[in-house]
Amino acid sequence: MNRTCAGRGVLPSAVGALVAVILTAPTPALAASAFDILVPKPAEFIPALVAFIVIWVILAKLVWPTVLKTLDARQQTIQNNLDAAEQAKVEAAEALKKAEAAVDEAQIQADDIVAEAKKTAEASRAAIIEKANADAKQITDRARENIDAERNAAMAELVDQAADLAVDLASKIIGEHLDVETQKRLIEKSLAEAGDANVDE
């Protein structure tokens, strides 16, 4: 504002001096000598001085306040723009910090999600392997049971066939028909003897 106040005094003085020079400058037709050019005549000086004062008052009262107001408004606008730019710079820095913090937080959350997904996948893999092993064991046990049942059935059928054959053979050797009770005793005796023989072996 000091420059503005100083400008308020300099500009009217400069304008007044310029007007005074223009109004007091003699024309070539009126100039009689070099001395006449340097020293104005009183008849020309007084009207020029009055005209200068009038023009200076008009400029000082009407034009110069408007010019100063426009300059002050322009200066205030520039200052406001500078303040707004500084505020925008501060806000941009804060927004950048917030954005960086948000990115860091998102990275942490992403890492947590990946770790949780890995843990879940590992647990699922272990559960699948355990279930597959259990299913395989169940299938194996069922197959063994089926094999044992089929073997027992085959053995029972083989024993029946052997008993029938032994009864037929004994009937032919003895030459008489054996009743059911006798057949049963002979079969049990033969099986017992066969079992004892297997044990001895």
C-alpha cells in the first residue's frame, strides 16, 4: 500500500508537469528568440497555469480516485488469487497425504485378504485330502468285506460240495444209505480231522 500511496502523489504531479509543458510551449511563429522560448510571457503563462490547475483538479477529483480504486481492486484480486493458490496447495498436500494413507491401508487390507485366502485354501486342501483318504479307506474296507464275504461263501459252498461228495463216497464204500444224522456226524468228524491235520502241519 505504500507504493500505492506514493504513486498517488507522483502521477498527478507528472500529469500536471506534462500539461504545463504542452500548454506553455511557444509556437515557432511566436518565438522571437532563444530567450523568449525559455521564459514564457506573462500573458501566456497565466492562462496555461490556470488550465493546468483546472486539469489537475479534474484529474485529482474524478479520474485519479477511479484509477486508484481499480489498482487497489486489482491488487486485492491478485492477493486473493495468491491466497487461494496457497490454500489450494495446502489442501492438495493434505489430499495427497490422505490418498497415500488410503493406498497404504488398501495395501494392508489386500495383504490380509491374500493371507486369509491362502489360509482358507490350505485348510480346504487339507480337508479334501482327509476326506479323500477317508473315502479311500472306506472303499478299501468295503472291498475287503466283500472279498471276505465272497470267500466265506465260496468256502461254505466248497464245504457243502465236499460234504456231499464225502457222503456219496462213503455211501458207495459202505454200501448202505446213511441217514441225515449219521451224515452230519461223519462230516463233522471229517472236518475236525481235517482241521487237526491243518493245525499239525
